[in-house]
Amino acid sequence: MAAAPVWSVDPRTGNPREQVAVEATAEDVDRAVRAAHAARPALADRAVRAALLRTAAGLLDEAEQQVVEAADAETALGPVRLTGELARTTAQLRAFADVVDEGAFLDIRIDHEDGARTPPWPDLRRYRIPLGVVAVYAASNFPLAFSVPGGDTASALAAGCPVVVKAHPGHPATSELCVSVLRRAAARIGLPEDVVILLHGFDAGVELVKHPLVAAAGFTGSVRGGRALFDAAASRPAPIPFHGELGSLNPVVVTPAAAEERAEQIGAGLAGSLTLGTGQFCTKPGFVLAPAGEAGDRMLKSLVEAVGAAGPGVMLDHRMRDAFVSGVRERAALADTEAPVAPGEGGEHAVSAGFLTVPARLLAAEGAHDLLLEECFGPVTVVARYDDPAEVTAVLSRLPGNLTATLQLSTEELAGDGGTGAGLLAELTPLAGRVLVNGWPTGVAVAPAQHHGGPYPATTSTSTSVGATAVERWLRPVTYQSTPQALLPPELRDGNPQGLPRRVDGRLE
């Protein structure tokens, strides 16, 4: 049987553009993983890894026009958004090169022999080593920054792990273009091109996570798909770490005082955040607790005006469009649920942004409205109107884990010590990996202190997929005991010949 073709499709029309590849067979997956596994020794040198990341960033910059055009043709995200995303992608690559140069991610700890202790200590030297081949499952909504050349790939290469990427079917041509750039970067600095390999096809993705030489996996996508792969990773004869980003509601709590002080500003800000990228950000604010009463009404009026002015937008593909349309229709049909601006179809190939409202008391306990506490991917949010703080607490106690949680406070509450703001912040903190005050969650800065993760189902681990510490996902610690200097890795030898950050006998060098 001939391998199934992989087509690039125009989301603006639903028409096929070109055949770019064929789906990988089980034999193809095996060859790819074995080739990546064989390339591991070539990534052992940290200087080489840093050079690979910087070279890849430079080549992507040179190919900007071609990459942006390809991605726009397959995702309809627009040249402005995609140019910014490419800049973020190359910045990530360079940032991980800096991480590799610095070496703190190795977490070197040395405790010299101490016979005076009870019991005595032997000589112990610990650092982190790469796990092996990493499987990366590309995201739909970020065809660059969370796909083939994105953060999972960059951090895995920084750790010294070859990567096999399962392309997202929504942008296969972009994926082929980007992997060719990464492989060209490897060849330019003398590395085997197979440090990065690309595969297509649903079955290939399943085979990939099961392959015995795959040591870890990173995933960004749906709860259903991610959970299936997570379960497959856990049920292997030798289970592997699976770092999945699955789904997030990203709740927002607006206090009565905040609504009284700046209702119009909050409404407009919420509209901008939920419609950004046609609502296809994993950090979209999908659920809002807003006060009942006059101030809350003013906030909703502002939201109506801003969302109503947003205009229709094209989603990443027609499958996602259909899921959005059916999802909002099902939610809008629930009793006591209203749609001040009805989300849904915005033409044959587009969608319209909107929001739903519901009394918060209906969500305080398990019932028919539980669907409103699940993510609906696209430009929609649910605004639950509460009458008193007890309803806020009751609803928050029922929320699943999230990437973000946002608190909108008044000026007085911001300055308060242990009052309303502190109490609500304490309630939101267990729900999310990033907690914001008087901001909006869309937009994830690539910074050393960033954490992009959260309790399940936001992610399947406690790690971050954005920021410097993302590299830690692909490493494991190993300790050498009573090992002669000549046999130790250079990073662990006395004298610190590589000038790395190390903790020696409890003190940071």
C-alpha cells in the first residue's frame, strides 16, 4: 500500500495547496529514531551545541520572508504576527545558546571526602546529563515558536539531545522548510543533519512515543491527544517523561472595586486578549468571574463594544473551526446562559468572536453547566456574574489546573496589606503556573524567570516549556563517587577548568 500523502491546505479557502510529504510508516519511524540516536555523541560538546543554536537562528533570520510566507499560507495568522513569532523563535534559540555557554543548567555539586562526619562522606560529584532522543510534537497555533524550530526543540538540543519532530498536520510545508534550515545549520558546523529529523502522520506520532530509543517527549495540543500520548509513554515497558501542555481555561477574577474604578478599561482589555490571534492562544482568558451590579454591567458594555468591533477571523484549519462552532453552540444552549455577543460562524471559512454570561451560582456545584468550566479553543470566553465573595471561592474551588490565573484589583486593593487582594491571590496561586495582577495572560515572555506550565490538565509535569529552565526537562542527574580525577568528566574535576557555576562543599563558586 502506498504511503498516504501529506497535503498543505489553505485555511482561508479549505483548498489543498500542494503535497509536501507522505506519512511515515513504522519502519520510517524506526529508521529516524535510530539515526537520531546515532547522532548523540556529536552533541556532547557544549560549545558545538551553542554554535548549532546560534547558526540555526541566523539561518532562520535569513529565510524570514520565505518562512513567513509559508506559515501564513497554511495558518492565516498574518505576516505581522508571524514575523513577530519568528523573531521570538530565533531569540529562543539564541537564549538557549547562552544557557549552554553559562552551564548553570548542569547543576554541578561537589562534596569532597570528609571522614570526620558521622557517618563519613565519600567524595561525591553530581551533574546532569542528557536523556537521549527527544520526541517533539509540534503545536497547531504556533507554527514556529512551538513547532519544529521552537522551544522544545531548542531546549532539547541545548541539553545535548537529538530531536525527532512529529509535524502538525496544519502546517506541513512550514515544518519541512524549518527542518531543512535546522539540518543545514547542523551541516554548516560539521554536525550530522540527523540531530533533527521530521516525521508526518498520526500513526507515526503514536509509534514515535513507543519507540524504545526515545527517552522523553514534549507535546503541545489538545487534552484528548496529549492524554493518549501521555498514557502511551507511561505504559511502555520502560516509561519515559512526557511533558505535555494540554488545555487551560486561564481564569480571571475581577473584584467589585476594580470594576467600579476602571470597568471600561477591563472590558476592553479582556476583549483584546480573548480575540488575539482569533482566540487561538493557549493563554486566552476563557473564564471570567465578574461582579453583578452596575459596575459589572459597565464592564460588560465595554466588552460588548470591543468584541463586536473585532470582526470575523480565520482559524488555523476547518477542523478547529467546526469544533469551535459546535462548542459554542452547545454552551449557548445551556439554561440561563446568554450571549450578549454571539460567537460562532463568521462566514463560510471564518468565525465570529463573542462571549457568554451565566450566574456564578450555577457553577458553584457540580451540575449541567460544568461544560462552561472546560476550554473552548477559539475567540470566546465565559463571564460568570457573582453576587458575593463566597461564590467566587466556590467556583474557584471547582476549576481544573491552568497555565495562568489573573486578578484584576483596584488601586486601593493593590496597596492593601493582607486584604482582598492577598486573599484572592492565595486562592488563585494553587490553580496556575503563572499568576498575573492587573494584566492579561496572552503573551509569554521568554525570560529566565518565566514558567509556562501548571497543574493538570494545563500540563502533565511540573516543568516549564518556556524560559531557561525548560532545558531541565531533558536531563537527568548522575553522581560519581570516589572517582579518580582522570576518569571524571571535565566539568567535575578539581580546579573548575571550564569556569562553570558549581556548588563545592556547600558553597557556590
